[in-house]
Amino acid sequence: MDDFSRFQAMVDQSERIVFFGGAGMSTESGIPDFRSEDGLYRQEYDYPPETVISATFFHRHPEVFFRFYRERMLCLTAQPNVGHLKLAELEEKGKLQAVVTQNIDGLHQFAGNKNVLELHGSVHRNHCLQCGKFFSAQFILESDGIPLCPCGGTIKPDVVLYEESLDSQTITRSVDAISTADLLIVGGTSLAVYPAAGLIDYYRGSRLVLINRTPTSADARADLILRGNIGELLGRLVVL
Ligand code: NAD
């Protein structure tokens, strides 16, 4: 049996699938990741991306933060790819329990997934730091300089910046989902960002499938590794 057929068999035999993913899930939708050859970390800026998207930098240099954020992180025209759509189909058929994602692009929800645990927040939620008023991602995209609320407060995207902690309820729900999964599919992630990457340690089953273009730190304990494009590979699955 080839590797893809083994993957298909695991999906067929599983009823509590959890998908844990990262930026690689959306590269086939045209959103750059951080660590690939053409990822944001390989591009030249005055400051490295991990500096710009830190809480300290946001508060000290908000105008530079928002320039980077609008140019590189707000991809509002991106559409879900076939992989996102397949995960939505798996949930619809009652086989997938949760999508746990490090992504902030909202594409899993656009594809139709309901139980999406966003570890790093979402570009689609933005709040005034002073009065709490909600603003859309489109509003942030169309604003100039530092986006301001009518009350005068700065509007901050609800994305988890470096130095900020993850939402504890989202972590608890992710741990619950992963620890009770019968198949954990991990894909499109370098597993380099903690604490998110550590959550896959809660999986205790015997079907850990890794789908990534490049090796990761979890390769040694994977039951199956598929090298290739995750959207394409997930898209090939037949959901019974
Ligand atoms: P990463 O950039 O560190 O790693 C991406 C991994 O995916 C790499 O190992 C790469 O080889 C692999 N990959 C890229 N495209 C792929 C494809 N089509 N098929 C299979 N594998 C593919 O991303 P990360 O691990 O998610 O960590 C980066 C952080 O950046 C995350 O915390 C995330 O919040 C944030 N981020 C999010 C987005 C987004 O929301 N779309 C985009 C960039 C960065």
C-alpha cells in the first residue's frame, strides 16, 4: 500500500480526527508563510518580522507595525483551497472534531469549518484599545497610518503578538480535542512556534500523520509522513 493509501485508510477508520496546522496550509491560497524559501523571514525589511510583530514593537512603533501588517499579513482576497474545503467536508460528515490552527487568516471558517480553535487569534477581529469597539479587517486595510477609533483609541488586531500569551480557553479546548483524537493530522507548520507547537504532545494515539514540504521536529514520532503540498494532498481524500 502506498503512503497516500495508508493515509486514506487511516481517515476511513477514524471518527475523531483533529487537524493541527500552520501557515503552510494557506500558501496554496496565496498567503506567504514565515519560514519557506519565499516566506516572510527571507524577505528584507528594516526590522526582522519577529521584532515587528512583537507587543513591544506594536506599542513603540505602531505606524511601522501597521505598514508591515497591511502589506504582508492582511491578505483579504485569499480564498480557501481544496485542502481547507476537504477539512470542512470531514467536519460536515461528523468525522473531524476540530481544527486547531496557528493561522490568523480565517480561511478554515470561510471554507465552512465550525469548530476552529485559533491559537494566534484572527485578522478578522479588531478592537479599540480604549473603548473596545469592534472593527473589520477591511477597515484596518483601508485606514492610513495608525487605525484610530472615533473615541481616539488605537485599534489593535486580535492577533497574538510575540510576548503575548495565548488565550487559556482556546488552549484548554485544543488540549481536549487533541488528547481525545483518534487521528491527528499535523501539517503546513514548521512546529517552531511555542507554546502552540507543544500542543501536539497531548496526542496519545497511534495515528499521527505529518504533511509538510520540509522536515519538522516531530518527524521521528510520526506514524506516517507525507511530503508535498498539503492542500493538494488533503484534496485527494475521499470522504465516505
Ligand atoms: P512557518 O512559516 O514557520 O512554517 C510553515 C511550514 O509549512 C514550513 O515547514 C513549510 O515547509 C511548510 N509548507 C509551506 N507551504 C506548504 C504547503 N503548501 N504544503 C505543505 N507544507 C507547506 O509557519 P508556522 O509553523 O505556522 O509558524 C508561523 C507563525 O506565523 C504562526 O504562528 C502563524 O500564526 C503565523 N502566520 C500565519 C499566516 C496565516 O494566517 N496564513 C501566515 C504567515 C504566518
